[in-house]
Amino acid sequence: MRTALLAVLAFTSCGASGWSWQRYAVFSDFGSFQGIDGQGAPLASTVGGELRFDEATYQWKRVELPGAGAKLRVAISGREYASTYGIYRKEPQGTEWQLLAGSRELDLEFVAEDRLGHLYAQTTFFAIPPGGKKAWSVRVAGTEGFVPLDLDPTLFEELKSDFQGNVYAIGRVASQASRLLRLEGTQLVELPHPAALDFDFKGNRYLVTPAGSMRVADGMGGVKTVLNPFRIQRVGPGGELEPWLEIAESPVLTVLGFGRDERWYGTVSNDPQFLPDDAAYSTGDVVSIGKGGRSWVRAASAVEDGDGTLGGPVRLSNYGGGFVSDGTIIWAGCESGCAGTGNSFSYGLWRLRLGGQP
């Protein structure tokens, strides 16, 4: 497979009405988007190695890592971690990779770093015995070496970070979140409402209930259909659920989550039959709503830029999207040759900068 990158120029369209789209160069190695670095540059993990987008040359460039097949991840602090027969760390703007003591002997790979500097790791896939489960470890800030975390591998399979640098362990039973722990080094803090897994940029946690319908007894021997509103509840300081939003009429959304402006965002379905009457937005648009809001508003168009010129990817449903740590939204996905054969494969990224975001 060739590893040359397609020479497609990235461009930014600056809209006058509050949003702007940026199109990045397509890369041709099989791979996927992996977040942004400490300076906001997109990263990608491919079969040909780890790539970083260079704004100065408008190209994806290979990242020099300490070992073949290394996986690169960047923490909220800006520190970079490479996992390849152990875990290596590099400080922001640094040039030297440091092998972390004990990580090679325990066959560990990096998972997360929290705001206090604790580092969480898991057993690499190749080191898990047949029929076994991965184990979790932590390197407590200010110490050397890793110690085991007391997490049941039959229940906990995922760690999740928020944009404040908190790290959580999610326990699931039959695909439903049943336990939620906040990790503070070796301390595991049990949290209420484990299904509340949406976070804003300040680290507040929310329970989101999609709009829907259900059939219930009508009290006269029959049944009736009850419409359930779209609801968001905030988990308060004491663990209580506080009202944040409840709205009866809601478009069919692909959820994006909270922006830095503390509004809730999503993309509207491409099917016009799901568009509410008199909606102030169109199919495929990015929409948002604030706390206690009574209507959704258009935040951006996927077709044009804020000044009315063509600028977006047209169909956001062809990409996977989400907020990144600087408050922008990045959509990524295969654009051609998606069957995975030959050299025709191309993978594209779009970035949306929203107006009104801090």
C-alpha cells in the first residue's frame, strides 16, 4: 500500500454570520482521526504510522515516535504519550521521549492522564491471555512505577475523560451503565446516576433522555400513546438531579453534546419528514439550545458558510463528529474507496468553528 498523502489543500472559510468551516487535506493511509494535540493540530492513526496535520505546509506529516507501530495520544495537559512495548512520555514542546518505569514489564499502554497528573494504563491487547480480561493500573502523580487499580475486569471495560481532566470508570451490565467511579489515583469515588455520562466543558455531568413515545393503559381497558419530551438533567453538587431542559418538540438529532458556550448541540436528520413544522433550521443543520430553552436554533449549516458561500461537507451524516478540547467540532470519515481495497481509500476531516463560543 502506498503511503503518499494526497496533495489536497486545506482551506478555511470565514463566515460573517458566526460560524466557519475548515477542510483538511485528505490522507490515503487506512486509519482514522485521533483527536488534537496541545496546539490544536489534528492527529490521525493509520497503518502507515501516526500523522499530525501541519498548518504551515497544509499536509499530514509522520510523527516521529519511539518505536514501530507506536500509538500516539495527547492528554489535556498537552503531554504526549506513545504506547509501544511500554509507555513513553514527552513534555509539551519537548523533543525527548522518556520510557516510564514498569510500563514495559507490565505490558501496559496509555489510557488517560487526569488533571492531578495521575496516569492510567491498561494491559495491551497482545498480552491478554486467551479468555482473559485486561487489567488496569495507575501511576500516581509524584511516584515512580505503576500499581494495580481495584477495578473488576468483568464489569469495567472503559475509562472516560472529560474536558476538565477528570477520569471515570464506567461499569456496564447488559450494555447499560450500572456503576460510575471517578478515579483519583488509587482512590475510587462512587458516583450517583451512573447513566449520566454527558459532560460540559466545566466538568458538570448530565443525564440526557431522548424524546420518544410509549404505550400505556388509558384506564378504560385500552391503551394510549404518551409522548415523552427531550429532557436534560444536571447532576447537582449533592448528587441530586436538577432540571436543565425539557422540550416537547425536538428534531431527530445526532448528538454532539455541550459547547463551550454551555449550549447543547446536535445535527438534524437529513430526512425532511422528521423536520418539525415552522422549524427555524433545515435538514442536516447543526442546531443548539440553551438551559430552559423553548426552541432550537440554527448554529451552522452543513452546506454553506456563515456568509452564504459554499463551505461545508453537505452531508454531515457521512462523518462521525464531536467536540474537541478547544471548543471546535471535528467531523471525520471515509470519503472514497470505503470497502477497504486498493489505494483509492481516502479519509477526510472537516472542522467547524462556532460563533459565540468563548
